[in-house]
Amino acid sequence: MTTDRAPVGVPFRFARWLLVRSAGALFVLWAVATLTFFAIRLIPGDPAEAILGGPGSQASDEALAAVRAEYGLDQPLAVQYLAALGRLATGDLGTSYSLRTSVSTLLAEQLPGTMLLAALSLSVAWMLALALATWSTRGGRVPAAVGAGLEVVAAALPHFWIAIVLILVFSTGLGWFPPISTAGPAGLVLPVVTLALPLAGFLGSIMRESLLDALEAPFALSARARGESELGVRLVHALRHAALPAIGLSGWAFGFLISGAVVVETIFARPGLGRTLLTAVTARDIPLVIGVVLVVAAAYIVLTVLTDAASRLADPRLRAA
Amino acid sequence: MSDLEVSTRIARSATSRRAGTRRSATVGEVVAALVIVFLLLSALLPGAIAPLDPLAIRPLEAFSPPSPGSWFGTDESGRDIFSRVVHGTASSLLIGVSATAIGLGLGLILGTAAGMLGPVVDFSVNRMLEVLFAFPGLLLALFFIVIFGPGVVTATIAVGISTAPGYARIIRGQLVSIRRSAYVEAATVLGRSRWQILYRHILPNTLAPIFVLGTLGVGQAIVWAASLSYLGLGAVPPAAEWGAMLAAGRTYISTAWWLTFFPGLFIVLTATAITVLGRRLQQRVREQG
Amino acid sequence: MSAAGATGADPVLRVENLTVGFGASGAAVVEGVSFTVAAGECLALVGESGSGKSVTARSILGLAGARSWQRADAVELSERDLRSLSEREWRSVRGRNVGLILQDALASLDPLRPVGREIADALRLHTRLSPAARAARVHELLRSVGMPEPELRVKQRSGELSGGLRQRALIASAIALDPGLLIADEPTTALDTTVQARILDLLAEQKESGTAVLLISHDLAVVSRVADRVAVLREGRIIETGPTDRVLRNPEEPYTRRLIGAVPTGRPRGERLSVPVGSAPGGSAQRARPAAPVPARATTPRDAVALSVRNVTVRFRGPNGSTRLAVDSASVDLHTGTTLGLVGESGSGKTTLARLALGLIAPDAGEVRVGGEPWNPLAEKHRRPVRARVGAVYQDSLASFDPRLSVEAILTDAATGGARRGSPARSGAADRVRELLDSVGLPAGVLPARPLNLSGGQRQRVAIARALAPRPDILICDEPVSALDVSVQAQVLDLLDELQERHGLSYLFISHDLGVVAHMADRIAVMSEGRIVEMADTDRILAAPQHPFTRRLLDASPRL
């Protein structure tokens, strides 16, 4: 509903919304931790054995007992759960079974590389999507059809296949970029493109549809009637409307990028969270898997709160809802 | 937010803008339909399209690049890749369809419970979905595989489970909007009972779009399942299944690219064609609804 | 066709033989339209939906759309030929020489930008004013359109303003450069009556100050308030033109006469609005009532009360625990066989009262009785057996039909109490459905169609047939004609009138339009901010309104 009232209390309402939203986020984080803790109890077999190298390792009973005592596995479940939560609260994610080092330290080493990859890919995807959306809505059937076609194909491209094709063409064929992602900027190009292409397909579709909606909206007609040029209508009005829903998808895009990072970091032999997760999954290194899952979940939750807040600030219509 | 919700949003927005205009099929939609016909033929009658035995080992012809005699080349044991890709269509599609069915089934249960069983259940299910959404993308699938071990069955279930929250949220939203719709209100005014309204209005209007939703989902499910296989967590060689072929060919990327390129190409074609047709179907359903 | 020429003064806008169409081979939607508008004059283009009035307005600005084409012997703005302008030249004309005001300012102002920026845009595009000078001019403009607290408003976005303030902001943006021509396309549609009156005054002020105003409207009553001359459009052609007074008092064309005849405002209860038999396509043929004015209905309100609402209160809970009184201890009685009109502005609680009367929401206090029996609050289980007595017709009838069902399925379901296919209750349903169609004047040909594919008037007839199917005593009509063109509205109102007579129905008739309500109702209840501020016989309300709000509503209500 609309009111004639002055927007007194808007900052207050926003603060309260943020508080409620953050409390909800904390709850989700706790639930994620609890879920992972109990879910891993479903794993058949003895965790102590897993620590000592799996069922095939034929560890002695004494060794098993020692490990159980060391990891608190001989305690009742409730005690273990509370202890785990307590450690979590202090940032202690336990020790990796396979690497024998602190999970927190491991993740701290792997996180920046993946975040750099994800941030770069997101930026490239945004630029590609924006370029494609603006070009394909300039009028005419051909750009519209080409734009829509490219978006659908890009969105359906599996990361591994793009990576293979890029390596074939640009490493094996042309030799422009290394097939293995080293620390240098050249090594980042192929992984970033691989991650960005499918995301650009999704974002491009959303942006193009919202852009078309905005260009046909009455406010665009008003602007044209005011003497605004087509470029002006886009820059001043339509692009904002096109960007908003895409911003709202940031949480989803983050998940999409992390999933892609598992594949991309593996193919390009690039150290990072994704590859760590895959190694941990393959080796069934439970503390490490949980560590990665919790870090990703926490990042996702924080990101969702932030983008929701940004959307609300940018779009007064969301505040009324 | 899930891939699926993003896809449906795109189709929804596209439909509302073109409301009222009945358009003929685009070139892309015709091509997509042809691709799907070819895939269905491959799945049902693989021998008619690729007569060579997909499992016949010919060590002397190992690693032959694509040639007129062997369109897609041969693999490390000399098996014909074109035959393997064609013969693998059925199982690959089956994986995608099963994963979608699992996701859709779970989504249907959760979404219906949330949408129909009152505010307490709705609240609980919504919180549960929020928690599941905090495992973005493949994370839920990978976590599931850690617990139940790798393999084609667990990978399929894992993909199904990781798509379930998306389906659940869409179905719930659909139910809630139908329950609040003016036509359900009109039925109440006419004196219809809750069961009559459920049976005559709510269920038919909810179920019609769900079939389309599943179609949109199959393409993405195939891509994710193949990604898991490629990572060595899904289907295992030497099965003639696209994901398994990818996993097997991974070692030879730099020397024999055709081992992974062609199965991957089929995945891309399948996912694209299904998505194009799914969007079209969704527009049709929305235009009528 | 002679041009709708002004007398004397040089025209600001001269349009000669304008034809506009869409698509390469598309038929013209505007054909051979000619008119002029002089400085300080207001010309109204009047027509029903699809008559081509908006397309005409947009063509003058070169904004009919990318797929449109147009031909004209002349389109001149202050003697400047607009037909051969380059895109760049067009941009300098738009906003500077011509201002455009669209319907629905919520959508016509960018919802993501503060209105101050939207208004300043016109200045930014056409002047070299500094940002500070622009801001000063925006304040000045907002004051001139009567915007309260302009300092505050410039920072708000259209969604944060009320309908009236929004429309004022839109007008401010259109007159920012004091253009010689102002085109207003349905500027007051969807606004409350009192707000509408103020916006029309604002347009009149612009006219007085020497601007040429081209007003586009479907509403003759609105037009009569500001327009000096009227041009009536039908199917893309101007069929009649002349001074407003002459056209409205002495229409030459039968179509104009029908259009004017369809306006319910000021027409006594029971008088026919639509032209019977033959001349009105889609009109119901079986009606044999005389078209001559029938003096106020002979049916004296009987003592029996069909529906009684006693002291009901409904509170809505806001998101932050606050509560708002949607209906505040309201009491109304609907007497058997009569119509009780409920009139009020948007947000006054009319629809909430309707939902109470339909038993869709429970009151927080008070009660509703039907035929003396408890009705609301009451468990749905006990209300269901008597629901057949109370029917409903809604404004948006399309949304009230299950999109999957055909007209036949909808009516069969309603006539058989929702019986399943093959059940004995369905025997004879086909005959009953035919009978219902007949009674609302629809041909059997609509049976297989879905409501989506019917016209607005046909949909509303189907909705009425559905409401009649269970043979109710009472119909709750919530804005049943608000979305319809005036001639279709006339037909539906006549139909409701006739059905009431034939079946002895009692109507609770809700509308924001006092003219419609006064034509339909025996008694009127005026609602404002959740309260019934006045309730009396229609004649009394019209002749001697007691409450200030009723008086304001009456004053603002446009009439021919």
C-alpha cells in the first residue's frame, strides 16, 4: 500500500529487518552445523577406522581405542555434539584425517584462491551478460534470436566440457595459455572463462528479459516523451531494472560458482576450496568435508543477507512487501 | 534459489511480456525438437543408428582420431566412440530422468506439505528448505556422496536430492498462489467443500505446470550428474554412459581429446534441446493458465 | 471529413488525415484522423478501448512504437512539420514543445528513481541549468502543481506517494519546460473521484495559462469538465466533432448518442442505459422493457431484511504488530428485493465489507445475518448448506474463473452444486445451463470457450450467470462494471436491473463511482475510512447530503 506519510522510520525499519534477517541467518548456520554433525553419523563403519586409513588398514584394537579417546569418539553423542558446537564457535574445525593438519589452517590457505577465482568469474560473467543483453535488445529479430540462442547454449554448457575445449584450443592448439593454472595471471584466464560462460548464460537471460520489460514499461515511454534518447533510456532507467534481479541472484550464482570451482580447480590443477573438497570427498576425510561445507554455507548465508539488504535499499517496492 | 527457479523465472518473465500473442515455433525450437527425436531414437533403437558393438575391443585401432570410418574416433581399447555415445544415450537419459523424478518427488512432498498443511508445517518446511539452500549447488550432492559412497546410483540420488529444495519452493509457491486465487474464493462462495476445491481446482492447476518443470529440470540434472561422473564420483568405466566415458577419457585429454569431447558434446546438445523445449512448454502452459 | 477546426486562433497542433498501423501488412488502427488544438484550448479525443485514441496521441510524439507506420497530410506543431523529423530533432521537440502525461503514474514514473530526479530529467535534457538551478526549478514546479511538502517529495519514489501526488509529480515532469502542447492520456483513470477532480482542475489551470491541451479519455463526464471541444473516435475514425456542450447535449451521430446514453450519472433508478435489440451488437435481444425513462421504481423497500450487518469491525494486522481498522463498527441493512449501494474511495473498507458479507473473512466484532439467521461469524461447515442463498460478482471476473475450465464446465459446476461427472445431480444440467445463458443474454456458442478468450462484457455475463446458478436471493456485486467500457457497462447494469426485477434479487452493489451507484441503488451507504458515515435513500443522499465527505464526493463526481 502507498501512504502519504513521510518516510520517517525508514532507517529504523531497515535496521529491524536486518536484525531479524541476521537472527534467521544464525539459525540456519546452526542448523547446517547440526545437520552435518548428525548426517555423518549415518556413515557405515567406524570413524576411528576411517581415521586410521579405512577398513582395509587392519588397525589394532589399542590403536583404535587411542584414536577414539583422542577424537572424543568414546563420549556419548550429546557430549560429542556439544563439544563440536563449542569448538565450532571458537573457529576450531578439527583436524583433517588425511592431511593431519588443522582444517581451519588448511581452509585459510585455500580460501583466497577460490574467492579470487569466483570474484573474477562473477565480474566477467556480469560483463558478458550485460554486453549480450544490451546488444540483443537493440532491436531487430536477428540480435534477439542470436542473444536468446547464445544464452540457452551457454547456460547448458557443463564446466568440464568448456574446460576441455578451451584447453584444446588455447593451450594444446594455440599455446596462448597454460593448461595448468599457475599463480600468474595467464593461468587464471582459462579457469575464469570456464566458470563465467554458463553463469553469463543464466544472468544474460534474466537481464535481457528484465531489460525488455523495462524498455516497454510506461516509465520508459514517459522518459522518451521527455526527450530522452534510447541510450539515455537504457542508462538512466532500464539497466537498473535489468541489474536488480541479477543482483538478487548473487547467492545462487555463488553456489553455482563454487560447484563449478570443484570441477575447474580439478581440471586446471589449481589449488583451492573446490579441489580440496573433491579430494576430501574422495578420501572421505570427514572433518575436512565438514569444514569446507560449513565455510561455503556461511559464505552463502552472509552473501544472501547482503544481497537482500542491497536489493531492499535499491528497490522501495521490496520494502513494502 | 536453484538453477530451476532461475530457469522458470526467465520463462515466466518472457511469457508475461508476450501475453496474448500466439507465436509459431522458432528455428531453435525446431532444431531442439529434431535433436530430441534423434536422442529418443538412440535411446530406443541404438543399433539402428550405430551398428557397431559399443563394447567390442579392437586394441589395434586404439586412439584413432575421428575419421570417415569412425566419426568420433576410438578410445583406449579401440572401441568406437560414436557407437558408445549412441548406445549410452538410454542410460544417460535415464540418470537425468531418475534424478529429476527423485528431486521432483521429494519437492512435491515437501512443497505440498508446506502449501497445504497449515502455517506450522509451512513454517517448519520453509526453515528446512532455507537450511538445505545453504548447501548451494553441488554441495549437497557431494555431502550425500561422502556419506553413502560414490557410484552411479548414489550420484543420481545425490543430484535428485540437491534439486529437491528448488522444486519444493516452486511447488509451494504455486499452491499458495492458487489457494489464494480468486477462483478458489469463488468456489468457496458457491459452497464447495475443501475437498471439492482441492480435487477440482487446486490439484489440476498445480500438477499441470509440474510436468513442464520436470522437463526444464532434466537438462540440468544430466549436466550435474555428468559432472559428478567426470569427477569420478558417479558412473564408472567401462559402462557406455556419457559420464563414465568422460571419466575414462579424462586421463587422455592432452593426447586424445575426442574421448571426452564427443560425449560432452552430446550432453551439451541434450541439455540445450531439453531446456529450449521446456521453456516453450512452460510458455504454453502459462498462456493457457 | 472536415477538420475538427478551432474557431479563430492559430492552432498549436494541426493534424491532417493521419493514418497509423502496425506491422508491415497490418491494417490501420487509426484512419484519416484530422484535428487541431489551439493555444489555451482543450480538445478531448473520446472513445472506447480499441478506438485508437492512445495510438493517435503517441503518433504525434513519434512514439507509436518500432513496428508502427504512419501517413499524414500534415502533422504540424506551431507550424513546424513533424513528419520528417530526424530522431535527434524529435528528441528536442519531446519534452520541450510537447509534454505527455500518461495514465497510472505508478508505472509512468520510474519506480527506482526519486520523483525529483524524474522531473529534473526534462530540465537536464533541454537546458543548461546547473544542478542547483534545476533543483530550485523542481521545487517551484512541485509547488505549482499543488504538491504538499515538496522538499520531502523530491526524494521519494513513485511507489512511496499516493495516487494523486504521483499524478501531480508526473504532471510536473511534463510541464517542466512549459511546452506549448500538453497531451494527457487518461490522466485520471484509476484515481479516486475527489483526487480526479483536483487533477482535472490542474489541467484546466494549464489550459488557462495558454497551453494547448489534448485530452484522451474514455470518460465523457471527465471530458465535460475541462474540454472545450470533443472529437469522438470509433474504430480509428473521428465520427463526430464539435464544441463540448453541443456534442454532449445535441449529439448528431447515433454512436455518440449511444455513448452518452450509456453514462449512468444523473439517470434515475430503473432507466435503461443501453439501446435495446439489434442496434447494440452483443446486446440481449429478449428484453422487452420499454426504453422510455421509468420513474423511480415502484418497489417500496419491504420490511424483510435479506442481509443485515451489525456493528462489524475488522482489524488487519500490520507487519510490525500494529493494527489497522479496515472496517470500524459498520452497520447496514439490505432489504429484500432492493439494492443497497455502497460507495467510497479506495482503501475505505468497501471490499472488506463485501468479503464479510460473503463469509470469506470473520469479523473481529459484530455479526452478519442472512434472512435473520446467523451467517458470519459461523463455522464454514454450518454456513455451506446456506451458501446457495448468497452469490457474488467480482470486478476481475477473469481471475474468478478456473483458467482450465470452459464456460460450459464453469456453469455446469455452479448449477449442479459441484457434482461429479456422471452423478445423478448432473441430469438436466445442460438445460439449466442454456437457461442461464439465455437469462444473461449470451449465445450458446460461448459454451466451449474459455473465459480468457471472451470479451470483458461477455465474461461479466458469464460471472453473473454463475452467480445466479444456485438460485440465490442475494448478490454481492463488488465493482462489477469498473473494468468495462461505458457502453458495455450500460448493458451489464441494465442486465442486473432486469434480473433483479425478474427474480426479486437483493443486491449489495459496491462501487467507487457515485454515478453508477446512484443509478442502481434504492439506498446508499457512504463509506470512509472503515466507517459508514451516512446511509439514506438515494434521493435523500443526492438532494441533501448530511456528512461532509458525502458532500465532497458529490461535488467531485463528474457529470455530463
